[in-house]
Amino acid sequence: MDGFYAIYYTGVAGFGHAVLVLNSGAIAGADVTGSTYDGQYSVNNGGSVHAEIVLTIPAGTTLVTGQTLPSPFSQTIKVDLSPGFANGEPVPIQTPLGPVNGIFKKLRDLP
């Protein structure tokens, strides 16, 4: 489970991508807009993953959900992922500002 992941995401107004590191229950990452991802995850006995991530977005960023933010903004995103979530299949993610579809790909294990 632990490792480096790419996430490719789309919304009604565009697309983006980010890199996330999952390490011993912690999540950290960033995307090309300068937004940062900080959170935690847990894995249940069946292998499903529950994650809660705080996405911190800089002022002036236009989100894939369509909003342009005049000032810095943070939102908490909660998502439940099935075992094998990094299989290239789209995952619907409901954010506080609208729906997003994400595709996860594991890039490598941690050293």
C-alpha cells in the first residue's frame, strides 16, 4: 500500500494531476497549481481504504470543479477506495465543491 501514487483527475471544468505519498497511514502530496494534500488513511480487514485529505489551494487557482478562488482555500475530502484502487479505473470522488473523477496509478514503492 505505501508508496508514490499519481492521480489524474477530471471535473466539469477541466483536468489535473497530482503526486501523493502514502506512508504508514499518512498522506502528503502536491499538484502543478501549488496545491498541497495532507491527510491520513486506514485500511480495513477487507483491503478497502478510507482516506481523509485536506486540500490547500493557493489564491487565483481555477479548480476542475469550475470555481476560481480569489483567496487561499482549504477543503477536506473524504473518500473510500476499493482494494486495488490503483488499477487505472475511474473513481468517483465527491468534494465539498463538486464531483471529481480520479484515476490512481502506483508509481513505485517507498525505498
